[in-house]
Amino acid sequence: MLFHSTRGKDKNKTFEEVLMQGLANDGGLFMPDNWPQVDLEEIKKLKSFIDIAKYIVPMFTNSSFTDEEVSKVLDDTWHDFEEEDLIKIFEIDESSSILELFHGPTAAFKDFGLQLAAAFFNKTLQDKNKTAIVFGATSGDTGSAAIDACKEFSVIKSFILIPDGNMSEIQRKQMTTVDKPNVFPILVSGSFDDCQDIVKKGFSDRSFLKNDQYLLAVNSINWVRIIGQICYYFYASLKVNKFSEPLNFSVPTGNFGNVFACYAASKMGMPLSKIIVAVNSNDILDRFFKSNDYSKDKVNETISPSMDISVASNFERLIYDYYLDRDSDLCSELYQDFPLKSIHLNESIWKKSTNLFLSYSVDDNSTYECMKFYYNNLKYIMDPHTAVAANAVTKLETELRKKTIILSTAHPAKFPLPLKNAGINLKNIPKNLEKVMNKKEVSFKLSTSNNSIFEFIKENNQ
Ligand SMILES: *Cc1c(COP(=O)(O)O)cnc(C)c1O
């Protein structure tokens, strides 16, 4: 299985190349050359999440690693989860369940993708006897999951830019209390977008790298993260109804990585009814699905900060695969002047949306109402991101047939302020988070000017 870019120029890449490169050279996103097909009868025989991963992951890695090598990597990939089989499923009633993906060390679903990425980074670096720098920016959960996933691998040094802004105290502390010599949390006075700009500059500048050293991206466009997420859709379908009927999945969405993994699972043979694209008031995706208008707007700060985005980077993969039938010339054309020029698809192509997608934009008020509803009626405490997905299901109820799975992407303890505002009293805090709260914070405060960040990386990359 080889990979190519959505813009067509960068192609015939192995898994390892795609893993280490992140973004394609032509500015596009990597896609597998075809969709590998899952034998549902075979996967039905499997039990644990790891068993399923051992079935799915090798389909994408065989250009670089043998099945035995992958199996060995996967035995140690997902660690420090507080659930035996990593995931818990909470049944609300006959028509809906909540897929709890937050039992990992950083209490957000990003542990699934980033622990897989880190395991393969480490394997590749070890095999080649090389080292790497991870350089990224975070608005919350990506940074902590990346740092945690890489911290035990001495061949990787992580430099993560943390904007002062809409992040919860506990999210920041997850990054600043790690206390490892290969981890550098950098506090920057600026917005997430400012931080992203510096990271982008870093990826073209590269002056802080040693000879032959890799510079690794951990943002959600890395294909390996999608693979890790595909696994839990198959897991959920297996556990909920053994693939006997197509399910709906409601996904709280920012950069569209999680939704795309659901779409990918369906292309690989998982029965799927509808995907509900649930967003907060940052509604670029809702505007696309409702009115064929994919245009960048300013970012609104909400109580679900991990979905506060102005564009959804992984959406290009859906445009390319689903709407354009893998026509890379058309895809390049559409993205050439985006976001300056917004994207509107040919009306007849866009109409396909309703076969598979529903969308809803949930504002902060409705998010609070939903958190309160579940707390008061079911004694179930959910975080604001999960509540966006849950509320979208309520709003779209009349359009849904069959059972719906609501993805819960973060543990509520990560967002104490919205909980408090909703009058919800959370008693059980995951051990992983409790540890973090009482530790001393260590971070580096740097200015965004004069390349001081690149200098800092260079000094600490001896
Ligand atoms: C990152 C994140 C999301 C959004 O996921 P995407 O794959 O970017 O759409 C939703 N909820 C939480 C808690 C997150 O951390």
C-alpha cells in the first residue's frame, strides 16, 4: 500500500515516508492509494481493541514494516489507560450510546492517534539510528497528547508552543509538569494562529536541526493519527451490534480528523448510516453541509476550545475522495487560492452530502443545557465537546434511523470551569489528571520575535 497527495504531485510514498513527512510536498494531504477492505467475518472473531488494531494497522504499514514488526509495536503502543480495554461504552437507551475515548493518560481521544504516531516515530528512528525534533503548536489537547506520547523516547525532543488564551489550567499543566529533559513546553504571548505561523516558518527554516535529523509534525493531518482512530470505529461497531446494522456516529468536530477516520472506516467496509458533523459556533463545516459555503471566518472562543478553528484541515481529504472522486487536478484548483477564495462545489456534486452527512452548529448556551440535561436526568457528566455532539443528536433526532453512537472526546475533569458554570459537581477525577494538578510547573517563556524560538531549540538540541 503506497500513498499519494490530494493534490497529485507527491506520490508513490511508503508508510514510513508519509509518517515522517506529515504534509505532502505539494501542500496536499496524504491518502492511501486505495481503501483496504476489512473482512467483517474475520474481524467479528476479535475481542480487544489491540486485536482490532493488529488487524487494521498492518493494512497501511506493509510498504515499510512486516506484520510481525507492527504487531510488536502495537503490543506497547497504547499505555497508561485507566480502562482495561482502553474504551468504555455507556448505553444511554436503546437508540444511543456514548463511546468514551478519554481514558488515556491525557484524558482526551487524541491519545489514540498520537501514541500510535509516537510508537512508529520511535521504531523508525531506532531502525535508522537517527533522532528527531517534534515541533508543534497547540490550542489544548494535541500538545499534551504529543508530549505524553513522546516523552519516554529519548531519540525525540518535543518543543510545543502554548499560546496564552482559551486553554484550561489543567490542559496547560499537563504540558508544563512533565519534567523530562527531552520535553520543552514554550509559553508564547500570542494566539494559536501566531504559534501556527511560527511552526510553519520552522518547517521551512529548519536551521535548528542537526545534520540528518528529522523534523516531525504532530498536527492532525498526519495519516498515522487517522489510522489509530479508524480502529475505534470498528471496535465500537463490533461491540455495539457486531456490524449487524449500520450505525450513526455523532462526532464533535474541529479539524475533521475524527470524522474523516469514521468515513475511512466506512470505505473499508464498516456499515455506516449517517455521520453527524457536530461543531460549536465555529461553523465553517456546518455552513458547507447546509449551504455549500466553505469560507474562512474569524475564530470564536467557546467553552469547547479544542474545536475553535477557522478552517478544518482534514476536510481536503473528504473533498478529494468523496466529492471529487479522487480528481487531484480539481482538488488543487479548489485549494489553490483557499482561504482567500472560498470553496463552493458544483451543486450537483455537493448534493451527495445528504447521503452520508448531517451537520449541526451548537452554541455555548445549548452546550450548557445539554450538559445539565444529561447530569439531571441520567446522572451522566459529559465535557463540553461531548455535549456538542450529544446536543446535535437531540436536534437531528427526527432525521436519524437506527442506533447512534456519540463520541466522547474528553474527560469532563479537563474542563472544570464550564462544569462549574453548569452547576455540575464532579467527584471522580482520573488519577492521571489528579497527579498533574499537584506538580510544579516548569516552562519557558519566549517572545515570538527575532527568531528567539528557533535559537532556543538550537541551544537545546546539542
Ligand atoms: C481535538 C479535539 C476535537 C476535534 O477533533 P478533530 O479531529 O480535530 O475534529 C474534539 N474534542 C476534543 C476534546 C479534542 O481534543
